[in-house]
Amino acid sequence: MTVQPRLVPPLDEAPRPSVPDARPRGVVTQLGFRSDQGIDAASAGVGLMPVFQPVVSLPDERVVGFEALARWPMFATMTATNVFSFANASRQADILDQQCIDAAVRAALHSALPRGSLLLINTEPTVAHIPRATHSPLNEACERFQVAFELTERRLLTHPKALLEKVAAIRSDGIAIAVDDVGAHPDSPQSST
């Protein structure tokens, strides 16, 4: 079951970062997509909509929080894995990750999620962390919810230094850390040792 947030009004007060077309030629076809499928638009944040999946305590089957998931409903065939693979290959993962975090935080703040709930927000392990001090919606979410950044399994161990820097930055911000889908990718069990 997925909880759909209310649609958030346009973000006039926080303009989206511009997305320069710095993608190497041929990335779309190298990854097996046709340019008319919208992968390049989706990786630039077009059509991004967060949805919230309940997190359930197994012993008593009680909902204890929600995981924010990035989805692109206007691009029916796009999965988060496809979009982030393309964003990584085209050197746009930092921008897309920030857009996903921003969309998740703003949707959570404008939703009926209970105060004090666990709010898991996926983030790529090798992109820069957005500090609470520079992102007031994230700071507000940290005040309202129990925010934890979930490091995705994608590219988890490809850049160990960047991963360690990200973990240190998240911890210094007072935010909890989790590893998404431990065991779903060969790198994830190694990261927990």
C-alpha cells in the first residue's frame, strides 16, 4: 500500500537548479533507451512525484513510519533504477538526488503524515549531502519527523571516500542513517562490516 501525498503547490520560493546539458552524446542509446522515452527528462526531475510507502513493525504489524520513494508516473516505463542509472552515466546524479530529497521533504511537510513518524528518504551514496542549515524544508522535516537518510544500494562501494564523507556529513547534521535494501545488491552486505 502506498500513501499518496497531496500535490505540493509550485515552488516559487525555491527555484530548481538549472540542468545544463552536460550529458555525453550517446548515453541514452548506450543504456538501451530511445530518446523519445523521456529518460533524459526524467533524470532532470521532470514528472518527479514522491510517494510514501508505510514502514511496518513486524512484531505488532504497526505502521511506524514512511519511506519516500521517487516515482515518475508521467513516464509509465521509467523505474527509479533506470532514471538514476541514466543520471549517473550522464553526470546528473547530484542534481537529481537533491530534487528527489527536496520533493520528498516538501511532500511530507504538506501531507497528513503523523508528527513524530519515521521518515526514510533515499539518497545516493556518492553525491554531496544537503546540510540542514542550507535547506529550511529539510530542517523543518527534521523537527517534525524522525528523519533518516537511506543510502541506496546503487554505487554503494564505487567511491568509498565519497561514501564516508557523506556518512560523516549526515551524522554531523544529526540525521540517522540506514542502508536501503541490504542484501539486494552484492555491495550492500560488505558496507555493513
